Amino acid sequence: MNNAELYKENILHLYKNPSNFRELDNFDVSENGANHNCGDNINIQIKFTNDSVKDIGFSGSGCAISIAGVSLITDYVKKKKIDEIFEISQDKIIELLGINISHNRINCALLG
């Protein structure tokens, strides 16, 4: 199996078993994002401690790429400082996904 196939399997695994897919009981920030082109709708909740992400969760529905992307980015930002989160680029999110994203699917990948 080549790397592209492994990454595609990882995307499907994260779609079916996303990390941090839960609503937090106690959070400081909640943000909703929607991709109206394909119907994705995601809500992210973050709890901070000392300017760092203490906990993060998300809920909603979407395609495999959007759910996998949110799952990966929520794992990536855990314990990061707020300043570090604002520095995360679109390229970093696509790198975390590990697959080529078509122009039509870029909004799905970046929804989180």
C-alpha cells in the first residue's frame, strides 16, 4: 500500500471515528462554521487555561474531508497557546490531512 492510500484510509478512519467529537460542558469559546456548498456544519468549543488550550471538542456533520480535517486540527491545537493557534496556516491544515485537496474541496478541508 502506498502513502496516498494510507492517508486516504486515515481520512476514512477519522471520519468514522473522529478525535474530540463531543460537546464540552464547560468552555470559553464556541464557534460555528458552515460550508454551504456541500452542507457541512461544525461547531467547535474550546476551554483555555493560562492562554493555552486545555480541552477542545466539536460536533456537527460533514463530509469525510471536513470531519477528518476538524479531527486533525483539534488534536493539533491541544495544549498550544492562543498565539500559536492564530499562526496555523492553511498549508499546515492540508499537510495534516496528507492528501491532495482539489479546489472544490478546499473549503471542506479548512472548515475547522
